[in-house]
Amino acid sequence: MKIAVVQTASTQDKAANRELLARLIAEAARDEPDLVVLPEAMMADFAVDGGSVGPLAEPLDGEFVSTLRKSAAEHGTAIVAGMFERSCDEARPYNTLLAVAADGELLGAYRKIHLYDAFGYRESDQLTPGDVAPVVVEIAGRKVGLMTCYDLRFPELSRALVDAGAEILAVPAAWVRGPLKEHHWTTLLTARAIENTCYVVAAAQNGKKYCGLSQIIDPQGIAIAAVGEADGHTTAEISADRLTRIRTQNPSLQNRRYTVAPR
């Protein structure tokens, strides 16, 4: 399985973001990936200075999802990307990841569970949390678990996804820059790969607000592809044989003695 990870920054101009998304998917599709993973909030960037993203939110049959489905079918590749989805609270939509199949069909939607109420920011003022339930989709015969940005700081979610069959964790993000934040990003991505003996595919926004550093990490914690800070994409092959071999050498998932039920 070949995966492309795309790095860029969105704005609050939804039409411009859709054009950018379609162009970046087309560029990544030249490498013939089975899956293209884009960052969180690609439909529109987060509001600033206490503003609301509520007016920007769309339903799952809106223009943003239609663009994803059209691009997927046109280029024959599955796509994962982030949007703001309308909820029962008009002022506080969901922060949602969409997984679209290579034929344009919607595979699944994951509504971000852990809202970023940390480092002086309150995402819960703008957004509604999703239900506590792992979302795993099948792409090109492989199981892909979905998680978003701040979810990375909660290892129990990644473990729940792996317990649900995930071999790959897709982690779209808009990881805010700040003291030690880049260190946290790369360390936690590596930890989630090692502790779950799985691949981690991290697509982050970049620019002045966000750290970039998109990458693909193998089950031994090795970054096998990375973008850096600039706009662009990179690809890597996901090997089922390597995954099986590493899980045989390091059977930590089988050896664990302690589990915690979701709450």
C-alpha cells in the first residue's frame, strides 16, 4: 500500500481551500498512492480572537465533501481530510475527519473526541466533541484508524483503534507552534507508532500558526518519509509483511496485562 501525506495551510476562504485541496490531491496522485492524507481543518482554518467557525460549517453532503469525493474518483485514490461539520449546536460544530474511498464513496466520518483545551486555548468554546468510539476504515485491504491532532496526547484512543483492527493511524493535525510543541509532536507520533507497533501517517498544517513536520512513521518508530516545514507532499510504502514481522519480534500488544475500558 502506498500512502501520500500532504502538508499545507488552509484559510477561512472555503472556495480557495477547495481549489487548493483539489490541486494538492492531483499533485500527490501523480505518485499513484492508494491513500492521500491531508491536514485537519482543510475546509476552513480555525477562527481567531474568539470568533466562531459555526457559520463556516457544512453537512456531510456539502461542497467540501463533494470536492473530496470528486477528487478521489477522478484520481482513483482514497482521501482523508478534516472539516467542520454542522452539529445540533449551530455555534459549535464538530471537528470531523472524512475518509473517502477511491471510487468517491464516503467510508467514514470521525468527530474529534478530545478538544484542545490546553496551552491557553479553548477549542470547546468553538466545537462540540464527538462520541467516544474508535473509527476504523478499510482502504486497499488495510485497516486505517482515524484520530485528530490533540487526540495524539491520549494514548488510550490509539490503543482502542488498534484493538479495533487498525494497522495504520492517520493523524491529520493543525499543531500550533510554541515552546517545545514541535518536540511534543514528533515525540508523541513516534511513541504512538512504537507502543502500538503500527504505522502512523501524520499530515499537519504549516505556516506561521502551525508547525508542519508531516511524516510517515513505521512500527519501529522510524520516520520513513517527511516533509519538513514547507508546502508539499511525500509518499511511503506501507508493508504488511514488515508490520507482521515487527509485531512478532515485539509482541507488546499480546503481552500487556492491564487494560482500561472507555468512559
